[in-house]
Amino acid sequence: MAATAFALIAATNLPQASDAIKAAIAAPTRTPANLARDQYRHPAETLAFFGVKPTDTVVEIWPGGGWYTEILAPLTKGKGTYYAAAPWPDGSKRVVAMQEKDAATYGAVKLAAFPWSEGQPKVPDGSADVVMTFRNVHNWRMGYQRPDKADYSAEAFAQIFAMLKKGGTLGVVDHRLPEGASAERERNSGYIKVSTIRRLAEGAGFQFVGASEVNANPKDTADWANGVWTLPPTYALKDVDREKYAAIGESDRMTLKFRKP
């Protein structure tokens, strides 16, 4: 009962973003295309909910095109540490390009492999204050980037658990699939159930702290024939009904917070 109450409190009484987070989001080095997506990704509220501080050792799992890198690198610069952890080595190419173009902003970003294998650079065990991953757990379930495994999500959560300090935070944002949807839709649509992510996280040893609706989008019915990629920014159907999908916006997303006991 106490854990349930905690979850409800966390979901309804959200912390305010610190001045440091606001300053990082307003950094002049952010690109206009990424700024335009703040309306869907709510970085200030999301990072505040996860409790990210400038002095933290922060790990972002699969930074992709560097959207959050543009925020987390300035936030931690000179105070904390920011790891960009991605499939090695190709998954880090975008961040490497950012470092080469603007070493003053991104030069301190540390690169690591995820999932990690022997001989690759890794986030040291027990070193991270916060680990976050944005819209990636469904990829692990689908075996993306790992042709040798159809589903490596349990392994991924175990590696995240290892890299966190005791008391550290795991923050997960992903495309939300209704709980009554079929297993086939979860495998193929790019959406994933809250219960699935909770099962994976808790199975790795995490405690559920709470959920926020800050990244919710009630316009998204999560039942598109082309999956989540129907919606922006991908627009899988290209110009077909583009105005319709633009009006819906980016996907409905869960925002979940876990703790390593």
C-alpha cells in the first residue's frame, strides 16, 4: 500500500525544473529542429521528474541523433559526468560528430557500449546516479541492433542495474501500448505496455517509484497499421494523411521512474 501511495504522489505532485535544467534547455547550442520537438518531449518536466542534477553521473542509453545530448552535455559540463551509451561503435557516430563539430560543448561527453560486451568501453558498475532511456525498450524487445537475439530486454535491464549506484534512478520513456492489446501488436507496433516495462525492470531488481503523465498524448490511439512510425517525426506513410498525423502529434508515452535499492 505504501508503495502505491508513493507512486500516486510522484505522479500528481511533480517537481519543478531547476534553474540549471532550464538553462541547459535554453542553451544556444541546441538546434532549431530539436527545439521544435520540446512541445512533445517536455524535457524540463521529464528531467525534473527523474531528479537529474548537474553534479550527477548521468547515463543516456541510446542517444540516437543526440536530442537529449544537446541538453545533458551542457547540464553536466564541468560539474558532473554524462555518458552516451550506444551499440558499439556505430551507435555513437552522431555523438562523435557533435564532439568533432563543437568540442567546447560536447568534448567532455563519455562514450560507452550498450549492450556491453567484453572488450568494449563500459559504464563502470555502481557509478551512475541516473540512467535514462527514451523510446528504446520496445527496440530491445524487437531485437533491434542484435541479429543474434530476438529479445534482449532482460539483459539490457540487468546491465543498467549494474551500472547504477545504490539508490540510483532509472528513468524510462516509451511509446505506450494499451494493456489490453495483443502480444503481436507489442512485438510489431513500436508500442509497449507499461506492465511489460515494469516486469522487466522489477525482474532486474528495480523498485517502482512512480509515473508521470507529462509525455502523455490522448490523441494517439496506438493502433496504426504502420505502428508508431505512422506519426511524426517518422511519417511512415509520407504525404498520405500527413496533416491528420501532424495534428495528432508524437506518440502517447509513459514516463516511469525506478530506484535501485
